[in-house]
Amino acid sequence: MINTAIRHSVTDYGKWKSVYDTFLPTTAGAKYARVNRSVEDPNTVTVVAGFDTLELAKTFLNNPTLKAKMTEAGVVGSPRIEINEEVESI
């Protein structure tokens, strides 16, 4: 499983969530997507999604619609994006 994590700050979580719901990672082939909020700053969001292949993950991350939706949702600054391969789950 390939896991992606996109962490970014947003101007307003409610606005961000309403836009996020229109372009879910699962519509792009993710097996799951989890939304996490920082306990110290509720406007810092991390979305973790799992894909069967690296190619599916990269296709999602490089989709121009993703960048447009992030802008529409009020993402501040550049997101931190990580791609990891799951090697163990207990």
C-alpha cells in the first residue's frame, strides 16, 4: 500500500471541508482517506490516503484539479506532501 500525507494550513476548516468533499482522494482511486486536524491548531489539516500503486498516488497528487481545489478551499502556503510505502501494519 502506498500512503500519501498532505499537510497544510487553511483559512477556515469548515470552508476547506466543504470543498474537500467535492474532490475526495477515493474518487481518484484511493482505498481510504482520513482527515486529521492538529490539536494545537484546528486550521492545520493532514489528509492521509492509501493507494494500491505509486502510479495511482502520483496521478492524484499531480492532478491539476487538486491544486485548483486547494486554492478554492483556502489552503495557505505550500502543502507538505509525503509519499510512503507501508511495510508493516500491526
